[in-house]
Amino acid sequence: MGTEPSNPSGPSAQDELMEAEIREHLDAIHRGARGSSRRELDELYLLAVERESLAVIGYGGAGIQQRVGRLDVEPGVRGVIGRALRWASREERGHVVLARGLLAKSGGLRVRIRAIMADVAGLIAGWSAAVLQHTSFWRAPFSQLAARVVTAVGRVAGKVPRSAAQELRSRSFVEFCRFQAAAELTAVVSWQRIATLLLAESSSTHTNLAAVAQRIADDEQHHRGVLQVLLAAFDDGDQLRTGNSADGLGEAIRAVDPSFVASRARGEDEYVGRGGAVFVRESAGARTGDRDAVRGLLRETLVATGLLDAVFAGAPRQPRVAVKTMFMMTYDRRDPSPHVDVGLAEELAILLRERGASEVVYLEAPNHFDRFHAGRSVPEVARYIGLASEHYRVEDASADQVEHTFARGFGQASISRTWRDADLTIAFGKMRTHPSWLVHLTMACLESLGRRVDEMIFRDREVELITGLMMLLDAAPPDLSLLDATHHVPDGLTGILGDPKPCHPGRLYAARDPLALDLVAARHMGVRVFPRSTSLSLALDWFDDPRADTAVDGPDVPIPDLTSPHRNDLTVLLSALSYPAYLLGDNAGSFWMPVMDRAAFPARGSPSIAARVIRPVLRTLFGFGRPPAERR
């Protein structure tokens, strides 16, 4: 195999062998289902979870990224290849989440356990394959030994196909691409079989799922196409063939699927990740929440800088303005840290009206709190915190959903009509920390413009929350982004749930590009490294990295006294474990509930015994969700 010339134009012997093996395996699954399409689909989803989890590591793991970094080519070429492979890994992760969510919805505990086991098995197999393919024994002896043991066990258990077993050794980059191109062909065949089975069912739900399955098959075909571009660009000695360059490689990959290249390479003019000026203004009076100081800070940030004039310059006369903000994590008005400053919200609406806005609508959407407490509708919570004025109205973004076709990703199928149809849109976030995302800023406040947030978090989700957020940003990015970091900024590991000891930076951030703003704010919060599970990490892969093209106008220094969720090794570990624990360890978020104002938000029934025991323990350990009167 190592000396076989690259031939991306037609099927190779490796392609034919692996395709024959997968069809044989699929036929065995069909016979084992004994005529039950439900059982056959479950087995196919389990296969998808395992194989796609393996591919997540294969494309996005440290092994292949380090291998790309060692290629003897110019940095621009390495950048194009690394981004394309990371994007393939992101898409494979989305496929895993969908298949696992469909298995969770199929019912049985046994199937759910098997789905988790398949996911773990795929991740372990992916790590083992990466070690064997991209490192040598002398470079990583202990990892090599562990990977060989895992592979041996997999072969005995029949989990490693014959065609794959011989490829699990130290390989060149071109050999890796050739093997992965053949593996992608098996994924195409598998998802097409799933689509065929779903189409055989009569319900509209199955028909819609069949379209999704076919779209995933197309994704896998695109991955194969990108690999074939790389095979055409490199010779068998991992040397770039004459005439190839970063621009040419990017253009060839773009022809396969524009998603695999950066926004600049797609020729877009206005996009998230373009950079530009990030305005930062600071006021001592705003740290105390002084009404006049906070309002004055907003005018200084938007008016004195000319930013608001620039935003309105491209808008029609008397534009309709939609502002997506955040206040639905509110649990007790004595702790204002979960929501934006109410006076700031009114002053923004006044400024917009002064510029000729015909209407200003503040949008928010319910979260999982309404599963456990009454009085949690958007209008009710808005009235509770005093978010009401003649200058604007408040609407529920989940109540005006309309169908929308998203260019990238799947799992979102609708968007707020008010946001989509507005002449100007503004993301108005509140600075706060987050246990797994690390920060929750302006981009994150848009997460509930589509389907409900809790539909994208728990075990039966069909799309991850960060993917759903990127789809919304991609389809309808804000014209202006604004971040409230004036006072009562919740920090630490669990800041998003409310904070007994908030920080008071006295700052306001504003920019046209929400990603540029969030990266600056995150740096000021002491967060510079973003694990793959964070929204900022995905945004850098989904869009562009704007940091080289971003200029900070105003204080560009860390926020004093703000406690980062990555402040020490323990919190780094807890942050890494937070989402898996939240996902698997409780009942739809019930354990992590703050102490609600009982008069405003009465409980819906009695909490379980487990919740009554675990809730106070978590509140005490992590110091969240207790109003001032109940804090020790």
C-alpha cells in the first residue's frame, strides 16, 4: 500500500475491499433484525456512533494535527489542511450526537447503555489508531503498547475489520489520507442504508430523518472529496507536488465544500470573524450600578465612538430593531448577576429610538427552569426584574419560530421570525463565566433564537448546543454586539448560575463582530486557551480567527479580581468534567437549580429525594444560586 500511486479519480483496491466488508456487515445486521426496521435502525445507529466517534479523533485528535504540523510545506498549506481536517472532525461529532440522540429516544435503557459504550469504544479506538498511525514506538513507547493492546482486543472481539487491521501501523500522511478516503466510503454506504430504511416508513418524521441521513451521507462524501484533493496534491513521499500552493489547495477544497475553508476564502464580505474595532469603556460609577453612570457609559461606548452611527448608516429609515438579551437565568431579584442591567436596556432602547428606530423588541426564550417552577414565562420573568418600558417591548423568541433552511449543520430547523425579519439586530449579552464553555458572552446570548436550549443539552438531544448556536450565527449574525460587564458579573466555575460574590468590572464592550468582541473579553477574563468543547473553539473553526485583525479601542488589560473558571489545576479538571456530569448525572438539570424566589416562581410539585439531598450540597460546594439573605 505504501508504494501505490495516488489515484483520487477512481476507486482503489482499498476502497473496494472496505466497501465489500461494510456491505457484508450491513447485510448481517439486516438478517439479525429479523424483519424489524426498528431493531435494524438501532444497530445501524450504534454502528454509526462507534465509527463516527473514531473519526472524530482520526481527524481532530492531537496525532493527526501534529502530523500535519510536521509536513515539509509552507505554513499556509499546513493551515489549510489542518482547518479542513478539524472541520471534518466537527461534522463527525455532529453525526455522533444525532445518532446517539435517536437511540436515546428509541426508549430502552439497554439501548442507551449500548450507545454510551459504543461512543466510548469509538473514542478509544480512534485514540489507538491515531497513536499507531502517527507515532513511532521510540517516540511514545507507553502509548504504543497501550494502543497495541486495545487493537488486539478489538481484533479478537471482531471490532477491527480485516482491511483496517493491516493499516494500524506508523504511516505516512498520504497513506493516512488514502485509508481514510476508503473508510469514508463505508460511512456513505451506512448512512444511505439508514436513509433507505427511514424512507420505507410512512410518517413525516421518518421522511425528515431520511433527508438528514442523506445529508450526512453527503457530508461523508465531502470528507472523502477533501481527502482526494490532498491525495492529488501530495506524492507518496509526503511532498507537495509541483504547482500546488495554499491558495490552490484552498480553492480545490472549496470546490468540494466551502465549509472546509475560512470565510475569507469563501469570498464573503460581512461575516462573523472578520475582526475590526472592539470598543471598551470603563467607569468607576458603573461598578456600583449607579444609574446615571451606567447610562452614560453606554452613550460613551456607542455614541461618542461613532459606532451606532456606523450601524445605522446601512439601515433603512425607521428600522425595526431586534435585541437578543439574557435574563431567563434569573432566580431571585436580590441577585442581579444572571441578567443585564435593566437601566442599560432602557437606555439602549432610547438611543435606538433617537436614531429613528420604529420599534425595539427585546427577545428572550424559556429554559429548563420552567420544568420545575411556575411563573417562568418570558413576560413573567421580565416583569419580575423590572424589564418594562414605553421605549421597547419584550417578546418570547420561542413563540414566533418559523421554518428556516440552514446552510451548515443540522438539528436546527427554525428561527425567531422577529430576529430574522428585523432591519437591525443586536446581541446584548451579560459577561459571565461558564463551567464547560468557560465564558458566556455576546455570541452565547443568541443560543435560544432557534429551538429551546434544553432540547440541545440533555441525553436525547439531536444537536449539540454549541453547534445549534453556530448555525444561528451563520444564518443571521447580529449587526451590533454589546456586552454588559458593568456590575454584578458572575465569575468562578459556575458563574452562569448566579454568584454570591460577583465581580464589578465597570466595563462595557461593543463591536460589529461578536467573535472578535468575545475573544477580547475572554482574554480580559483570563481565558486564552479554548478546549474543543467550548463555543469559542468551535467558532474559530466554523468562521475565521479574527485576532490578528482586531484592534482594541480602550482599556486592553485584564479585569482585576475576576475569578477565572481555569484559575488552577482543580478547576481545570472540574471544568472538563462538568458537562459529562451535567449530562449524565441528573434529571434534566434538576440538581443544579438555584434557590428560587418561592413567591414569584413556585415549585411544580415536590423535588425528588435525590434532588433534595444533592441540590444543597452542590450549592455549598460551588457557591451558586443563593440570594444575599441566604448566603453565609
